[in-house]
Amino acid sequence: MRRKLGLGSSAALTVALVSALVGWSAAGSLPAAGAQWLQTLVSLHRRVQGGLGSGIDVAASLFGGTIEYRLQGEGSVATAAPIRLPEGLLFRCIWTGRSAATRSFLQQLEDTRRKDRGLVERSISRIADASRSGVDAVAAVSSSGFLDAVDHFWDALDGLGRAIGMPITSEEHRHLRRLARNAGVRYKPSGAGGGDFGLAFDTDPERLAAMAGRAEEAGYETVDLGLDPVGVAYELVES
């Protein structure tokens, strides 16, 4: 049975397919991987998602590696720049065993925003503050600051879930966070939350391995994923 893993496959497919078509029509010449081309790809991806989505998964597919990603107030891309995680900051990816309905979450968010814009904006502002703290910690090469930001992000994301009446920090994520905290490790959902993957962070590989072992004993699946620094690549092959 096929399972939705939450790895941004629709964004990756959008970037790969559009890049291949543009490269083929232009005899191997792709647009520069800059803000304008990214905005085009994000707009295309949103069109197949009912106009929803931040586009960060599109940016990750285009650029690869680790990026700082920001949106303008009206939703257009403001920043998509490469950053480097502090040396020694480690992570493990853990599959919760349940797929998240990202579109349903986003639709519920928009429905609640129409009813109480202030409530949603305050919740999102807290998430943005936590995200900025994480980016600032990376810029300062502070692993401890980044780990603290992970906790702040969890709290803010949990608050958004309560505000819109959706289990963003699902029971699986809550269980995994308890396992992480018992091991001295930080944990947060990946993506829209509610299911799919979670990310455990620490600077101590033994603590991180211990947490992953406890997660596997509890029935979760750790997945060996790393950072791909390349992003989209195009090669024209003549038959």
C-alpha cells in the first residue's frame, strides 16, 4: 500500500517537471535559480493546491541544502538564501506511521482566519518569532540557541493547532517528544505537522541514537535521511 511520507514529493515533482520542460524547450538552458524563478515555481505549485502552501518545499527542491526562507506579507517570496547549520548539530528523521492531510490543515487554517483573523495572525506571529530565533541562532553558530528555538517552535505550533482546532501536534508527535525529552533531545514535527515525519535534534550522537532506539521500540520508524546540497540539476541527453 502506498503511503504519503510528507517529504514534499509534489513540490519536488513540480520543480523537476517544469525544469525539464523549460530546459528541453530552451535546448538545455535553465533559468537562473533565483527569486524570480522560485516565485514562478511556487505559484505553479500553489495552483495545484488551491492557492495554499508556503512554498518552502519548492525552494528546498530547487536549491537543495539548508535555506532561510521568508515570505512577504502578501505571500510572495521575500528570501530564499542558503545557510549552514552549526558544526555538530545533528538530526534524525522519525516517521510517525500516519500521513498528514496537509491540504485539510491549510484549508482549516484559512477557514479560521476568515472567522477570526486576529487569533490566527497572533498564532502565526509566534511561529514566525520562533523561526527567526532559529535562523538567528544559525547565523550566530549557536547550536544551543537553535535547540531552544526548536522548543519555542513546538509551543507556537501547538498553540496554532489549538487556535484552529486541528491536531498539529498529534498524539504521535506528543509521544515522540516525551521520548525525546526523556533522552535530553529536542523534537518538533516536520512540515504542517499532524503526522508524517518529526525531527529530533541534538549535538550528542549518543543521546540522539538513544532517542531513536526508544522511538523504534515504541513502534515508530527512524529513516536515514540527510541534506542534499545540489537541488535541481538538468542534463540534456541526446539519443
